[in-house]
Amino acid sequence: MNILAVEPFYSGSHKAFLKGLKEHSRHQIIPIQLNYRGWKWRMHGDSVKLADMTSHVKEEIDLLLVSSMTNLPAFLALSNPRFAHTPKVMVMHENQLTQPIPEGEERDITYCYINYLSMLTADKLIFSSRFHLDDLLNELPNFLENFPDDKYFNTIDQIRDKSIVMRPGLNLKVFDKQPDIRQNNKRPVIVWNQRWQFDRNPAMFFKVLNRLNDIDLEFDLILAGDSKHQKPEEFERAWKRFGDQITHFGYVENVDNYSKLLHSGDIVVSTATYEFFCVAIMEAIYCGCHPLVPNRLHYPELIPESLHRPLLHAPVLYETEDDLFNIMKDLLTGKTQPLPKASLQNINKHLDWSRMIYRYDELFDELRKTESLASF
């Protein structure tokens, strides 16, 4: 099967997903991609560019796979009639209706409407978590209230009926080459490996670290993750306060160096206020870092219930800032022990592309077969 993968925003999780799919699928993945440069323009105007690029693809396309940054109706109109009867799948990496916006900015409903029309146009929608799907469905009535006349609430059911939850494949085996080196740590190592942006709530993370430091608890820090955006001021303040405890500061381009950092960490923390699926936390868990993540968002569905608050080891889910502080204090003082690596890998080893690719390929086969039957 020839699958045309259209990606206007080839960066971050979008890039990782497409690379993993192309590498592991038994189908031929033909990518049409544009590098990151202003997501608003990617959603607005780049359907013209994408349609032009597609016109040079000579293969017969059996399935169209697009990301949630694609203006699907515009792309189909500009490439008409080529994909009129081709199954269309949209991967919902994010959505513009509930995506957090920086303080002081207002949500531009234009991009919500592009998402909405694209979801209605697609034949199948793939969400990475139940939380993401439910969050979108719950927001759709509020969005439709913006319509000046007919609200078309029935379209919510249409979107629900075509939506499925399927975790993204992860390139976890790349971390198997690096042995654990955390046993060499002189002090416990706390890891931050997510984006350095407001929706990851670094203010709470560093507030907890300050409280731990104030009671003279010792620890080192790895501050990795995507730092290419404008850095929240908390990171600069942390450099001044914890400079001699920070063993790494900034983005890691080389995967072997990144793996070495994760295999030296003891604890990985998320204080995110909003996210749909955090690949970085999953990678750290696989490498043996005990996770401390909020008891909300997508985490309760990703972490097995038996590990939410295990009897013999430290909890994984926390409720409040004080809860996170107390759990970290107990870990740093040895009052509680982190989960063993084998238990941690049971959380997510099934998400490796070597396993997940079968689910994706089966879905593509099923959609193609359904379309073929419908054409008779």
C-alpha cells in the first residue's frame, strides 16, 4: 500500500511519529513535509505548497495520512479530484480548541475552525490518549456556540464516531545500548526533560526544588528537553541557585548523549498543567527514572493502577504541590524507594514501534479494505 503522509509541521512529536512510521511500517510511506516555521501560517496557507509538492508524486496513493496541523479541506480542494475516494486519516497530535495559550493572548477561533472542518472531512481520527479525545469532545459544544445561527451539535457525534485512541509508537529500543550508571551517583539526580515552556509549569517544579533545598536535602539536576523556544525565567533563576548541582543544562541533540543522561537519572518529574501525551516522560521511565507525575491529564490512563501508589515503593502519581514535595522528600532521604527498572519498563515497553506498528498497519489495511468494498 502507498500511503501519502502530509505533514506541514515537521518538528517535535510530529517529526518523531512520521520517522518512526516510515521506518517500521510494511507499507510504503511517502512523506510530504515542511519544516517548522510559524504554525499559524502552516495551518493557513501552506496547503498551496503541499498540494504543489503532492502533484509531483507519481505513485498511486491508497491512503492519505495527515497531521492535525493540516488544513485538510483546502488541501483536498487544491489537489482535487485525486483523493476524492482515498481513505483519509488525521493524527491528532494536538487540537487548537483546547491547546494552552500563553498568558495575555486570546485564542484565535480561526484555527479552531480549521481543525473542526478538517476533523469532519477525515474518515478516521487518531488520538494519543483518552484524555485528549474527551477533552476535545467536551469543548466542542462551547466552540459551536460561536456559530451565529445553526449550531450543528450533531457533528460532535460524527467526530466521536470516527475517533479512536491509539498511542503513538516510541523509539524506545534506541535506549537499550546504554547501561544504567545511576549507581555511580553521589547524590540523587532529578531530571527535567520536557519542553521549557509555560504549559509544562516549570514554576511549580522549581518551587518544590527550592523547598527541598531549604531543608538542606541534597540532589543534582539534569535540565534537558527542548529549550529552543523563549526560556521561562525560572530556568535562569535555577541556574543561579543550583548551578553547582546542575550536571546538564539545555537541549541534547545527540540521542546517545541523551540516553546517557536518562540512564543516570533517579527521578523524573512532570508538573505539566496541560499536555496530551508526553514522549519525554515515557522515555525517562523506560530508562529507569522513577516518575512523579500529576494524577490528571493522560497520566492515570498510562500508568497501571497498581503503580499509582504501590505499597512497597514510592508513589508515581501526586495530587498537589505539597504532595509532590513530600514524596520527593521521602525519596531523597531514603524513606521510600523508587520502583525497579523492570517495573518501570512494564509501563511502556509495549509502546515501542516494534510492537505498535502492527496496530497502525492493521488500521490502514482495514480502512483501505473498507474503501475498496464501498467502491463496488
